[in-house]
Amino acid sequence: MWRFFNGGCYNLFGGQGIMMIIFWIVIVALIFYFINKNGNKEIFKSKTSLEILKERYAKGEITKEEYEKIKKDL
């Protein structure tokens, strides 16, 4: 009689209590795994000045001459 039924729940150290703790640990671990796997990793990655320059040129914000001059300065 190591496990006993008390008010609708098994004792924490009974078989079902430990299984419930393991279940929640696995659920939390899976949530963290999928957030890290599918999360937008570019949030944590800062862009270099050259990448920003290339984006501005691709969007048409600067001309080719301006792009070359700034690239040379960098």
C-alpha cells in the first residue's frame, strides 16, 4: 500500500504522480524544441553593414554609383 487515493489524486510519489511530472517535463521540452527549431532565427542575428547596403540597393533606395562608393568606404 505505497500508493493511496486521496481526494481524487494519487500521492506525488505514487506511480501516477511521477508519470504526470514526466509527462509535463516532456511537454515543456517539446514546446522549447519547436520554438527553437521553427522560430525566426534572424531576430537574434544582427545584419552587417554590407548586408544592409545590399538590401538598400536591391530595393532601389540607392543608385549603383552610391552603392559602389559606400561599399568602397566600408
